[in-house]
Amino acid sequence: MPVVASQLAADLEAIFVGMPSEPAIAANLMAQAYDTYCKPAFAPPGLPVFTGTEKQKLELLLFKALADPAGGTGAKLAKAWADGIQLYWLTPVPFSGGPASGVVTAMPGAAPIIPPLTGVFSNAGNSAMSCAQQVAQNLDAATKTVLVTYATPPPPTGPPPPSTVI
């Protein structure tokens, strides 16, 4: 089953509508929304094997951005999301399916989401719905660039091609 951006947007909207004043709670809820979104990820032929440390790493970066005593900015939160989802996947996350096993080896789409997310978080005129949809769209685009490299027994004559998360 592929990841679903509309569900991520709905979960983020619910958080943004009643944004908790405590940075730890807000970071936890946002990291949980992304973690839930990632659970059905699929990179043929395998499924991810999550340990929970992925969510914790994302949550910590979001918390640091939200709790910054100098004041959180759109740019800080955007960078926290980009760095956090990259760290989430490069923990590394193993994939398993049938006789094949693999591991996430790259996520080239994380850094390019910083400018658009900075714009989203810096625009005070955004509604919770608009913000959630734009954040989810960018996170979804970045997540779908996750590359999983498989090693299939017996060793192939050449390296297996990477597979992307869907």
C-alpha cells in the first residue's frame, strides 16, 4: 500500500487547528502524523521495518525548532522538517520482502523542500488547512524520493537498481 498524502494533510490540519503551546507536545504530534503516514510505505518488493527511533529523531529536531529560545521562524521549522525526515529514513530503515532485503540509501528530495516550507511557515495568512495541505504535499514529494537498495541472494552479477518509496 503506498503512502497517502491526503491523510497526512488531515492529520496535520488537526494539529495546526489546535496547535499546542507546548513545543514538546506539538513536536510529538507532528512527528506522529508523519510516522503514521510512513507506515504503509512500499518499495517493491519490500516493506519498511520501523523501530521507533525514526520518529524520535524527527520529533527531536522539530522540538528544537519549536522550542528555540531565540524564537522559532519559518526557516528553522522548514529545515527541521527537511533534516528530520531525512534522518528518519537514513536511520537506516531496512526493507524486507520475500527473498530480498534492502536498506534506505538516499533521500535526495529532503533539502529541496526547505524553500517552499519556509514560505508556508512564514505566511501568517495561511489557514490551518492550507498550511497542512502544502506541508503534506512537500513531505510527500520528498518521501517519494527515498531510495532503497536491495541485495538479493544469490548475489547478482550487477548491482540491483534502487527502488523508490511509493
